[in-house]
Amino acid sequence: MGCERIAEAFARLRGRGEGALLVYLVAGDPSPERSLDFLRAAARGGADLLELGLPFSDPVADGPTIQAAGLRALKAGTTPETTLELAALLRQDTDIPILIMSYYNPILRMGEEIFCRRAAACGVDGLIVPDLPPEEAAPLAHAAEEEGLALTFLATPETGEERLRAIAQRTQGFLYLVGRYGTTGARGSLAPETIPLIRRVRALLPDGMPLAVGFGLSRPQHVRGVIAAGADGAVVGSSLVEKVAQGASPEGLSALVGELKGATRS
């Protein structure tokens, strides 16, 4: 279903007056088997979309929490193939959209067409590639389109108005807005630039284009704040990845996801 499943999820939530909760976890952390338990728990807890982070040895956009999780996953033997296998197993249990968030190098090594073909066969709906700018994405965009996968692009606080409009024309599924300066990581409060940034970007997007905000969101009040400012979805990752690192149970993670999801209805 790919693009359609993502569009339907945002439309359904919008019709209910809810924001979307996008949950990011690193595939294979702390092991492939245990990772699947946590992904299933996130879905049970109320995640509206799931992002599976494909572990990579040089994660330039990630903060220390996700970097450490990626290293644990790699040491546990997680490969791009493992990540896709986890997606396939997860798809057996849930109908919510599943996206792979990966740096470009692992996709390029496998081959864009092969990666997209395998991802679609495993029930993946979309790809997020943070180090691939739209103007260099034609080969992957073509391969993704052939398989019905959404290719979602990112905008940052530094993105100017003209470039933002260009990204909005090319992104699929939703626009992923990096809501603060710097790398990923849980923060105690929203960055001062986040709310004004959301309002500025929202005003420039085409009608109907979902906007999801990530980086630095960790608490229900953060989720509530970005949704109230005009975002259609909130991405929470590092704080949940940290709970996995601290030895949380799948049930505990599910409860945390439930609290975050509750904030999308406020």
C-alpha cells in the first residue's frame, strides 16, 4: 500500500482531530529478536506510524543515544537484510505504516532498485534518508516510485523559503521537519525555535501536506506543543531508545508510547 497507507493514516487522524504519533526505534537493538518485541509493543501502545532505524556505522545526524543503539545493533549482527526481515515480521502483526529510516550508503550498497523491491515485499510503506538531498535523489526516487514506496524528505531550521517549497513538492507521505538545531536526542524542553519554525513551515506547505516534527521531542507536553502549533505528527525516538538501553520491558515501553499518544488527542 505504501504511499496510500501513510496518506490514509494522516487523513483518518485528521478526521478525528488527532495528531499522529510516529515512533522511532533502532532495528536490531539490543538484538533482532528483542527489537521485534519492542516494535510490536510500540504498535500496541498506540503508535500511528513506526520508523525502523537501519543501523549504520557513521550516523552523522544522530546524537549519542541513537549512535550507541546503532552500535549495539551492529554488534548483535543486524544488517540491512535483518532490518527488512524485522519489518516483514512486524507487518504480520499490524496495519499501521512502517517506514525505514536509513542513511543513503547502505541503500546504495544493496542497490536502490533491489532495496526498494525488498522493502515493498516486506510490507514497508516508505523511506526516510536524512543525508540524501532531493536534488540528488532521482535514482532512489524512481526506484521507490516503481514499488509504491513514499520517499520522505527533511527540512531543517536553516531551510529557506524557496528551498522549502521545492522540498514540499518532492516529498511523499509527509514533510519531516527537524524541529531544532543539532542532532537527534531527548531534551527537557522544546527548543525556543521549534514552535515559530512549525508555524512558518506550516504556512508555506500546500494544503493537505502532512507535517511531522522530530528531533528533541521526548515528553507528552512536547508532543502536545508541536501538534497545537500546527504539526500533523510528532516523532519521538531518542527517549524511547534510551528506555530500551536502560533495560525497560516491552510492556513498559508500550505504556510510555500510550502516554505520548494521549498527548496527540489533547
